[in-house]
Amino acid sequence: MNTQPSIDSYYKEALILLSNLIETPSLSREEDNTAEIIVDFFANRKIISFRVGNNVWAKNKDFDPEKRTILLNSHHDTVKPNSGYSLNPFSAIIKDDKLYGLGSNDAGGCLVSLIMTFIHFYHQESLPYNLIIAATAEEENSGTDGVESILAQLKPIEFAMVGEPTDMKMAVAEKGLMVLDCYAKGIAGHAAHEAGHNAIYQAMEDINRIRGFSFEKESEYLGSVKMTTTMINAGYQHNVIPDECHFVVDVRTTDAYSNQEVFEIIKQNIKSSVQPRSFRLNPSRLPHDMAIVHASNRLGIEKFGSLTCSDQAVMDFPTFKMGPGKSERSHTADEYIILNEIKDGINGYISLLTQLFNQSK
């Protein structure tokens, strides 16, 4: 006798949970209360969960250390609501088959869909893989107290399915991020005389080099490394030639290079000194030959490369990004997710893992 709940049943549970999360403010570094909601959700279903900081995770009932493990991960923090909201960002409002509220699309719909997927498989015996569900913090501010802080307790991981709004397409590659502080050096002098060496002019030369620079290698899914100068500052008085000009470069890296390699190439091609703020937000690429890729191919799931960063950037094992909702709705006023997208997300996740499990038997 089949007693497995239906997708409609999972959807109704997901909608209640998501509404509760929306109505509980959870800005990055302030996710205490939503973490407690998730802990209580598992406790009410007699599922043991673990919490470190504002990160919550659970394992399937028959977790076997001898088996490979799949990580299902999404975040429960949000950005701050912007000034353009016409609705209360902390009210879960259903209107015209849409659920409005801060975090509904990014990434609440993904998180609750992954949680229901975990619930679906939780009691099943003899799964070919283990499952871990992790609802994590500080994704929106790339904080170090988010998923990165608990990975050592979850490993080894075969691969991670990271829940972000992709319209249930499969992001098999993701750009990394590196921020560079650049310092052009000059010689101070009086602006009225032909003296000194203007650091601003030196910076302009380097900025133009950066603007026109082309990296030799390109990524299959992500194209070229992209560099954008986003900040500049120099001088303290109108009649003094500045001897230093500081400018900031936003670098979106691809799987064609490591962040360290891109840094070395940039450093060799400009005169300014260059200091990376961090190398930790790395690009990623899912290998073609993995079983999960073959499973997705059998289901006809579209593949693409993502230009935006997620928690994939701090994971040093294979990952892909996939979830209900659309990326372009993220961080917008009156954020929403379409109700059917949640149902399709649950069904899509379950179908993908079922295909993987069936072909692994």
C-alpha cells in the first residue's frame, strides 16, 4: 500500500512553511528566528536536526557513512527590503496566484521545495545515496558564518544541489567573484607647475588596460572573465597633484581560470599595485561525466552558466544550482514567487533524484 504523500500535500506544507519564513525577518546575520522555525519544523516531524549558529541541517533516517552523500542546500537569509516596496515585505500575501514577500523567490521557494524533497526521501530504506538538507545563513552577504562554517561537519559530499531561483534549469557552471584594490603611485607636486607625476593619470592608463583586456581562455558556459572598475578615489586638495590613486575592480571569474591565476595575470599587465580582498569566492563547473548530469539529461533538463554568485562559491566539491522562481526577481521590490513554481520545484527535485537513484541500482 502506497502511503507516500502526494505532491499537492507537500506543496501545502511548503506554502505554510514559506509563509512563516517570510513573516519572520531574517536579514543576513539576523536569521536566529527563521533558524528556530526550521528546527521546530523538523522536530514536529520527529526528525533530528543540528544547529550551529543560524545554520540548520538534518540527515535521512537510514544515513549510512559507507554511502556517498548528496547535500541539498539553500539559504534562509534575505537582503534588506528596498524602498520601492508597495506591499509589506514581511507579510506573506497571496494575490493572482503569486506569493509576495521578501525572500519568497530568493531563495524561500527553493528552500521549502528542497525541504519537502528531503521529507519525501527521509524514511525510504536502501537509498543508494545519503541525503543531507542544510538551511543556511549569510548567503546574501557572503558571510563566513554561513554554509562554509559547517561544511567540515557534513563532508564527505559527492555533490551539492544548491537551491537558487533558476526556473528549474540546471546551472552547471557559476562565475566566481574577486574584488581587487589597486593603487596607482605618483609624485606629489603643485598643480600650477610642471612638477610631480599625477597618480590619477597612471590609474586612468591601468583602468583603460583593464577595460580593453581579453583573457586567452573562455569558459564553455560562462564565456570570458569580466572586469569592471567600480570605484575610484584620489587627492585631498585642488592644487596638489595626488601621489596615490585607489581604484576598485570587480572581477567575475570563470572555470577557465582559478581566482589566483586571474589575479596573477592582472598583476602582470598593469603598473598599479594590486591587492585581492579574498580568493574564497571561486568559480565552479560540474563535470560532464557525473551520474547526476546523466540523470538530468534523461529528463531533458536545460543546462546553463550562471553569472551570479551563490553558496557554491565556497564549496570545494561538485555543485550545481537549480530551483523554482526566476533570478531576475531577486532583490526587487514586491518580490514574489508563482504558486505553481513551488509545486513544480518539489516535483522537479524529486524527479531528478528519483532518476538518479533508479539508474544507480
